[in-house]
Amino acid sequence: AVVSSQPLTTYFQKEDAAGLMAITLLASQRRQRHVRRNLAAALLTLAALVLTASALGFVVAVSPQLRPTRGGQAAALAYGRATQAEVAGPTGAILVAGGLVAAAAAASGQRRASVLGRAASEKEDWSLDYLSKKHDKQVKGIRELCGDLMPADWDDVKLLRFAMQHESASDAAENVKEVLAWRAGEGAKICSAAKEAIAKATAGGGWDNTPVFKAAPHADRISKHITPEQMVVVSTKAGDLVTCIRASTIDSEQLMKEVTETEMTEFFIYAREINSAIAESRTRATGHVSRLVAANDLTGVSSFPDQAFQNALTGSAKRAVTLYPGFSGPTVLLNLPWLARMLVSILTPLFPGAVREKIKFARGPMAYMKNLKDILKEPARSMFVDDLQAIMNS
């Protein structure tokens, strides 16, 4: 992926409220000795997925220093102290293994092909040219309704996101006004800090994550708990930005002892500002409408996150729906416990279409993801990128 004729090797990434809430509600899915307890937990898991499916995506990650990647397929991110050697960020997904319980129980030995449901190429047309033509009438309506309030540098590419998010031009125009008011008032400090940080990060022609992380609100405390061990960021071949989180490695209780809900929310909003800016730059440079995808790896999840952390995440996610419309891609769930996978394979066809588009499941475990950092190196990186695209197409 190239931005301003330079390889984009790192960037801030996002976490999805629906995805992380699904993680928390899936926490009870530990393998237990009694089938009855497993079944009950699996059913609760499915209920949680349905309840959280309507929540839109939100970025939680922090961008690490970039490292150029061959073919522009993936970008590794390292958080506060990134080096030229290594970098990491977040991702996860889960499709469903169909059929017998015995087959699901043996899923860990399945071939990688079993994770894939379709070819690893985009199912829908996310080209800027196609979507601009599709929403042309609505974009013109938004511009007309906003009149003189519209900033001179807000072109049709900027307005396209609002048109994609809303069914009517009037609703989109109201959203534009809300965003402009926030950016000029309450959010001015965050927007200014993010813009300045990106300018410094790209000053050398590549990406230096140090100024981006340094400018993040309350990063001195948050950086102790959100590191490359918890998150990695990769890029799809098409150019979408994917944050993969392994929630079981985040000590949310200790984290929230050091920051307030308000401070955590400010950090999340800043992250979203960075991610959205990078996604827009990539869209303009490549002609592909870049989305922010959340991939949640449920490996090892065994407890609920701290309530204050959940409040900050869901609160900022709601703000993101208004402040950054049109950027969120699907939430992808990976490495779900075997019994839950089996039930999801049976019940997924019963989910409403909107739910199936928002939450995607992997059909089987991704055995090559022993550690999140594994997907930053070949051959696991290419395998993961292909698998993820196939899951998104399912």
C-alpha cells in the first residue's frame, strides 16, 4: 500500500466495540469437563454475538513504527518503543466449522484450506470510482444542504464517507454539521495533535511512530498495558487496515487503575482520528476505499474485562459512529472454542443479513497463530492475509 508515493508500513489501527464486547461475553467459553456446562456457555456466547452485532467498529490500537513489507501485504506496528527490527499491532477472526461435534473437536488439525470459505479476493467493489458514482447524487445533496458551512478542503471524497453511512442526504448533512462543530470545539485539541503527529511521522518519507504515540493522550500510562504483545496491525492486499487484538493478554483491571474512563476514551478517539486519516490518505492514493477492520483473537480468553474499560470502549465507539462515519469494516472473530464454532455453523444462517455482514466467523482455528507476532512474518503473514480476506467475503 502506498500513500503519497511512499510505502505505508505502519499506522494506527482500530478496535471494534462489537468485537471487544463479543470477546468479553465470550469469556465464559472455557473448555469445561461437563458437556452441559459447555453447551450452556456456547449458547450464551451466541446470544452475546447477536446482541453486539449492531455495534459499529472502533479503533483501539496504537501505531508502531513501520517496517516496509514486501508486496504491500502487511504492515507491522510496534507501540511506544518501535525499532527497525520489529513491530506489531492487533487482529482476529472466526469462521465456522460445520458438521459433527467430532469434526469440530479435531479442528486444530484441520488444513488451512478449511478456514477459507471463498477465494481470497474481494467479493464487493470497494473502488473509489465505483462508490463515487454510486453515491454521486447524495454527495451533491449533502454539499447543497451544508452550503457555506462546508470547509473548502472537504471535497467529494471526504463527503463520500457520510453518504455511505446514511440513507438520506439530509441525515448525512446533519452528521457533517455535528462533525464540523466537534472538530472546531471539543475535539479541536485531539484533531490538531493527530495532524501534527502524522506530519512528523511522515517527514522522513516513511513512518516514524514515535511522535504519533508520544502525542496520544495519556500514552505514558496506557503504554504500559497495550503493547505489541496484545495487538498487531496488518494490511489486506486490497488496502484495508486490520487491527488484531488478543484480549486475553490485556490486563484491563490494572490499566484502569492508572487512567480514568474519560482519559481512556480520549485515547481511543485520538487513535480513531489517526486511523481514519491514514485510511483516507490510502483511499486517495490507491483508489480503493480503505476500511478499518477489527479482528479479535479469542485465544485464551477466560475472564471479563474491567467494567470501566468496557465503558470507555463502548462509549468511544458510539462517538466514533458519529465522528468518523463510513470507515468501519466488519468485526472478524478468530479461534472461537470448538463447541461455539459448531453452534455458530448451525445458527449463522438464521442471523439477520445485517448481523452476518457486521460479524464474521472463521470456520476453524488458525493453528499458525501461536503468537500474534507470528502473523507479521512469512509465511504466516501471507496465510493470514489470505484467510482474513476469505473470511470477510463469507
